[in-house]
Amino acid sequence: MSVQSHVAELRKKHQHLSDEVERAQRMPGSDDLSISTMKKEKLRLKEEIERLTH
């Protein structure tokens, strides 16, 4: 897998998590722990994308 295709996959995962976080935050009674976990994973993906693109 090339670096570019790997970065593209990471961006897809990051966008999917963004959508999931937004959806969970709009739901009443959503689980704060799972939202926090998704946000941490999103940040990890973002940092990995940054590292690979610079």
C-alpha cells in the first residue's frame, strides 16, 4: 500500500468518525464515554495523517 492510499484510507476513517461523533452528540442520552473514545481515535488519526503528509 502506498503512502497516498494509506493517507486516503485514514481520511475516510477520520470522516466516518466525525459523522459518528456528530450523530451521537445529537442523540439525547448518548454515552459520553463512547463519544470521548471516538474523539480520541479521531485525533489519533488526524495526527497520523499529519505525520504522513509532512
